[in-house]
Amino acid sequence: MTPASVALAPQPTLADAVDEALAVALDGGQVRCLWCGATASRVVADRFSGRVVVRCPECGSELEGTRPRRPGEGRA
């Protein structure tokens, strides 16, 4: 990669990080706190609705939302 291509590489946004964390938590994966980096020990997820709550025991933050649907998901 040239320095110019590195500078033009798309940077992940906070929204991207949140979406990824919610998707990983919903799939039962290990999720780290987006604020302090600690391993989140409490995940409550509803696979049917996609609603996820991740609570961090270290800093007390709570991340709640729904995983965005993947393209084509939910269609018959």
C-alpha cells in the first residue's frame, strides 16, 4: 500500500463499531466494552427481535440496540 491509499482507506465510525459489537453479542461471541476495553460479562440478547443489551462491569456502561438486518434477511 502506498501512503496515499492508506490515507484514503475508509475509517470505521462509532456507528460501525456499535453495529459490529451488537452483531457479535447476538451471535454469542466475546464482546469488549467500547468505552474501557474490558470484557463485557453480561449480555442479554433476543435472537428473534435482534435486541441486544451489553453491560460492562468495569465502567458501568450499557450498550443497547438491535442488530441491523443483513441484506435479504427476513424475506420469504
